[in-house]
Amino acid sequence: IVDEYLKTNTEHVWAVGDAVEVKNPIVGGQWAVPLAGPANRQGRMAADNIYGKNRKFKGTYAAAVVRSFDLIAAAVGMNEKMLRAQRLPYNVVHVHPGSHAGYYPGAKSINLKVLFNPEDGKIYGAQAVGEDGVEKRIDVISTAMQGGLTAEDLAELELCYAPPVGSAKDPVNIAGMAAQNIMDGFVKQIQWDQLEDAQNDPDTVILDVRNPGEVTAGELVNGALQIPLPELRDRLGEVPTDKKIVVSCASGQRAYYACRILQQTPGLEGKVFNLSGAFKTFKTTPTFLSRS
């Protein structure tokens, strides 16, 4: 354990890198982060302090990336397991935008997850997986965290855009907008690991608003009520008003629109929930994969 100057409790001894625990600037306390980037910066800072500069190490946000063949995974900050261990309140958004504009060839899906404080929007961490543009988005969120921006602030970040390299609404913007919708009370949501309980609850109906051709790609749950979004307004009578409604689509966008429609239906106020990340999130979970 070292102090903010990377000095140990032994006179004239400093320590850096994998050997030390450093400040966790996200939730406080200490944590061990064995990464080369922080270790190199700590080494420079320790050398400066030995020289007498008295530079303070502000902590590590644990931004990391790994590549396996064509797949890239990156993360920054805290994950759900860490937050649960510390019993911290948090909310989660899952989004699945493209790495750049969909009409330009070569766009790849990015599976992006952002965790934040439900009260003040403080960003706890983010994880992303995909084939292109993954580390760029995590770098942006890492910078936002270090600058004290909230999950809602992500919606307003001005980032580079041209069809070959990005979208007018960047994946980071979309994650921020999803978080903003939740914090503004526009929509309530459940997570993928709550879906099985919802399915087994006789007082809950799962509504799938994907188009018929999409449903063949995989069933969300057996017995889900299937009403394509374009038909929903004309078929509201088929949606029971005496039950909780959990809405899903392919990635969450159409389900959000459906939730907004249903929330204005008499009898459904406060009973409508969006499945975060929808089918694209659910199909990557152990619950779905165990079916195959």
C-alpha cells in the first residue's frame, strides 16, 4: 500500500505497478489494477517525487482492452459484481449500435453496457464487445469519468463523425440518451437476469414488438405476445391492462417506443417495463445459450 505520492511506509522507498494498491477514484478505497499503462505513469511520477516534485497520483480507472481473433473487448471502471459486493445502488443500460453509419459498408455491431448511479448519474463503469470501434468508445467513457461527467452528459458529447468512422449519434451518445430516458422517468426497465422470473410470473406478460421475419431468428420466451410495433396502436386491445408488461424488440429502440405508447394507455400507467438491451442482450446470456 502506498500513499498519494506512491511512497511506502518505509523511508526512502517508493513502489509502483503490479506491486501496489492505489486509490479507486470512482467509489473510494484502494484497489489493485495490474495494467501497464498506470504502471508506466506511476513510474514516471515516483521518479519525479524522488526528485522532489511531490506529484499526487489521482488513482486508476482501470481502462483495459483485449483482442481475441476478430473480437475486441474493453472495459473501464467498476463492473456489476464489484458494485454488488459493495452494495452500491446502480442502474444499467445495454445498447447495440453500429461502429459507424449503417448505410456505409462494413459497420459492425458494438455491444455496450454502461453502469451508473440512479440518483446523480455518476458513471461507475462501462464494458463493450465487438469487432470494430470498441476501444474508442471505452476511451471516451473513461475520459468522461475522469472529467466528472455523468451518464446523462454522454448524450451531449461532441464526437467526430463521418459515415466511414462513426454515426451522427455515436454509440456513446446513444448510451447516454438511454440513461437519460431512465433518469428522466420516461421508461422503467428490467435486466436480462430478471426475464425468467417475469416469464414465470402469472401477473406479467412479455410483449415482443419485433417484425414476424425477425422472430424466426430466435424466440425471446415461449408464449410471448407478439405484436409488431407498426401494428401496436391498432391492436392495443390485445394487451391486458391488469398485468405488468415487459416489452422487448431486437435491440431496445422499438421496445422503448412501444413502452411510451403503452404508458399512455389507460390502465397501464406504471406497469410497463423495457427489457434492457432486448433480444441482442438476452441472446448472449447463459439463460439463452443453455437452450442450444
